[in-house]
Amino acid sequence: MFERIALGWELAKASANVLYQDKKLILFPIISGLLTLVVLVSFWAPLIGLQVAGKIDLLDEQNNAQPPIWFWAFLFAFYFCSYFVIIFCNAALISSALMRFNGESATLGDGFAAAASRLPQIFAWALVSATVGLILRAIENAHEKAGRIISALLGTAWTVLTFFVVPVLVVEKTGPFEAISRSMAILRKTWGEGLVGKFGLGLFKFVLILPAILLLVGGGALLAQGGQLVPLGAVLLGVGILWLLLTSAIGAALDTIFLAALYQYAAFDQVPAGFNRDTLANAFTHKKSA
């Protein structure tokens, strides 16, 4: 147990060291977050405005308070645009990380250029992801309690099975269904290591985010007391929110760096620069002997 935790922590530290050596990698999740916010506002702000103005009704009382048919087309378009932005930026980060692993010096533009060269694959995967997302939403919407449970289980299984899809699309230029098959094959090989690394990353990210939690709790407590402590509480809240946003971007970058490293080692038996062969090999060996 403790050996696996130690292995996971080492993998997390290696991912963090790659990010520390190439800090611009954090810009990819920041850009992804900003673009996703733009997509969110662009789709939902007009819809909410029309709903408030009484021009549309999102809950059709004549159809058991279910959304109208056109809403599902709207939701699919929203899912597609959101997934496209996220997948494109993740592909750019994975490309940059793989370049770094292989001794190349990649700029921000190099990462986005590499992702742009995979536009057909990214477009196709965004379509598949949006379709699955819409199906899960329909299941959730069909039955309030059972639907949510079934949707959550299916969503978790889908996330696991497609864990390596984006790096496969980036490197191997396959279609979405071939990428799923390839992802499942790599997943079987790296199941133990993937779990160990994700657990280690989870602990690492918790340590990073802990100061933000303390700042937010402390700031909220001071605001609740009122009086002369209100300005200090507001400052603590502001710092806490900024820290939370920064650590969220760092966490997203670490997840993607780890994914790229795990893919390169599993798919091509190449140790990424910044990672230790013994740590990776021991994780595989431990898994096989379990």
C-alpha cells in the first residue's frame, strides 16, 4: 500500500518538475478555461435572456415539463463547441509535452500548430464526445434518480475507456473509434500505473489547493464577524480565489503531462525526459505481480 503511494507521489513530482522546467505549459489550460467560458456565455446568455423575457419556454408543461425538441439540438451544439475547445487545447499541451520529452524546445505556437494539424481527428472526436454527452444527458433526464445513477456510471466508464484517446489522436492520427480501441489496449497495460499516478497526483493537487481552502474559510469567517475585519476578510477571499484558479490550472496541466508521459512509455517503451525509468518500470512490474 505505502509502496504504491510512494510510486504515485514520485510520478506526481516528476510531472510537476516538467511543468516547473517549462512553465509556459500552464498557459494551455488557462487558455482552454477562458475559451470554454466564452463558449458558455455565448450559448447560455442569449438563451437565459430569451427565457427571462418570456420569448421561449424551456420547460414544456404539455410534455411533462421536459425541454422542447429544439433544445436538444442547442445542447448538442453547445457540447460540441465546448469539447472541441477542450480537446484542441489538450492536444496542444500533449504535443508540447511530447516535444519536450524528446528533447525539443516547443513554443506555445508549436503546440497549437501541432494540434491544428490534427483538426480532422479533433473534430471527429468532439462529435463523438458531444453525442455521448447528449445521450448521457437524455438518460439522466428520463428518470430523475435512476437516470442520474446510470448516467454517472456510464459516464465514469466512458472516461476510463477513453483515457488515452487524445494522445492517440495526436501521435497516431487515427479516427475516433480506432483511438478508443487503442486507448483500451493501452489502458489494460497501464491500469495499475495509471491508478497509482492519478492517486499521487490527487494528493499532490490537494497539497497545492489546501492554502486556498484555508484562505477562503478564513476570509469568510472574518466577513461574517463584520466590523473592521471586513476589508481583511475580503482580501483573504480574493487571494483565495486567485490561488484556487491558479492551482486549478496547474492541476489540469499536471494531469495532461502525466497522461502524455504514461502514453509515451506504454505505447513506445520510451522514458520521457524528467521521468525515472525505474519508477515507471516498478509501477508496471508491481501491477503485473499483483
